[in-house]
Amino acid sequence: MRIPFEQLKAEFKRVLTNLNFPAEKADLCAQVFAENSRDGVYTHGLNRFPTFVRYIKEGVILAEASPTKVNGLGAMEQWDGNLGPGMLNARFCMDRAISLAKENGIGCVAIKNTNHWMRGGTYGWQAAEAGYISISFTNAAATIVPWGGTTTTLGNNPLVIAVPRKEGHVVLDMAISQFSFGKVLQYQSYNEQLPVPGGYDKEGNISTDATVIAASKRLLPIGFWKGSGLAMVLDLLVTVLSQGRSVKQIGERETESGVSQVFIAIKPQDGQQTDDLIEEILNYTKSSAPVNPNKPVSYPGENTLKTRKKNINEGVLVDEKIWAEVHAL
């Protein structure tokens, strides 16, 4: 079923307000959740909202907490998230990175002790809308089996890279697992197979069966050994720069919280030459003959814009069961 965007946001805000969320924070959190669903990232929009509410009730997420500055090193800052709402801490950190980039050409903000940022692409779009290139990454609880291993010791550690563009920003938002765990659960709920292998069954066999992967909680890294290495290096970077918890330490808690994140903003050189360079790369990439004539090659973020337009015009697509669950909160 489809729900108007404003109705979806209003329902999120109602629930958060009843949980004694400060009014401004309730509105901003509701906006982020609604925008995630609007842009087609349902796993971190409506579908994730009941878990977010449960974490608030359990004290995993502290509604009134705000980040505090720990250290400043020129164009770099370190902050403590104080276990506040992850998406609000992340928006704040990207704003700080942008402010530092205005002064220095580049800004880097690392935050420790924060919570899940939901859709990482949110902060890439945020920077791009402000006219800045950005690189963001986070660590997470271990759900990936390192290449050559049999147990999960790597987080999917999402990576976001965004480049502003007048005709539509380029925003790469990717987990280091072939599929995020939320995406696996979505395929499972629809009783569908993954289009390509995405994890292991309990016997260690690579599988496309979402149900057996969800049961084993063993996700496959992108690029096999390459993704395994990238996941580890991202954990190294985010932990060292923030002086926060690593994937190992995050996994020692009952629920995923206290994660570490990094937000980098870069001020691009303005002018027609920059615009021309971006268009040259995109046009050349998209000139590749498509496998399916009805599905041309697209750049990261292009399909997001199409989904956003469709959901604004027709209403945001929602899972009826989860919508009913939220309505009853």
C-alpha cells in the first residue's frame, strides 16, 4: 500500500512524541525515517522504526542526549555521541565537517559512542545538497565472515561517497556485505531468493536463500577477499580516528550500540571545468551497451531520484503489516 509522505512522517513523530522525545528531535527523526522510505530504502525507514522504538524504551538510545566535543585538531574534530539518536548525531557531524571544510577546504569529524545512523546515504545527500563532496563510514556489530574464516568477526561497515551535481547528485551508499542484514530479512519476508549469493548457511555453504542466511547471520563480503580487507580497514580507520569502540567491542554488547563513525567533507573547485569532468565520466560509463535494453546503465543515486519522484507523486510504498504495527504503537 502507499501512504502520503507527510502522513508517514506525522505517524513517526506521533510515536516519538509519546515517548517524550524533545519536539525538535522528534520532528527531525521522523523526517529522516520518512525520507528513507520515500527514497526506497525501506529497510532503514518504516521497516526499522519499530526496532528504533524498542531501543528507546530499553534505554539503548537516549532520546535527550546530544554530542559533546572531545578534541579539536585543526580541520579535524572528535566528538562523543553519548548514545543519542544515531541519525541526529550523524547529521550534526556532517554539518560540522562542512563547516570545517568551508574554512579549510576539508573537514573531518569522528564520533564515538553513537548509535546506528540508519541509511548512510542520508549524510551523503546532506553534504551534496550543501555543495560538498563527502566520504562517510561507520563500523557495526560483526555479521561478516572474513575471507578464509568460518565465524563472523567483521562488521558490514557501510561506506558512503557523494559528489554534488546540478542534474542530480552522485551518491554511493554501500554496505561491505553483499547485502545488508536488513535487506536479507526483506527478501525473507517476501519468501524470495537473493539474486546473487549473499551469505552462508549453517554448514558454511554459500547461498542465495535469505532464510538460511538470516538463521546463520553469516553475510558474504563484497568482492570476496577484497571486501573482507576493506571491512577490516574501515574498522581500523573509524576506531583510530574516533578513539571509540571497534567491531569487537561493539559485539560484546547485547544490542548494537556505541558504534564509531567518520564524516569527511571536501569543498570542490567551482566552475564549468568541474561540471564538465563529472558529466564526461557519467556519460562515458552510461554509454556501455546494457544487458537489458529496458534497463540502461545508471550512476549511484540515479535510481534513488526516480524512486523519490514516484513515491512523492503516488505515495510512499509501505509494508502493510509494519505500517499497522507502527500505527498501534
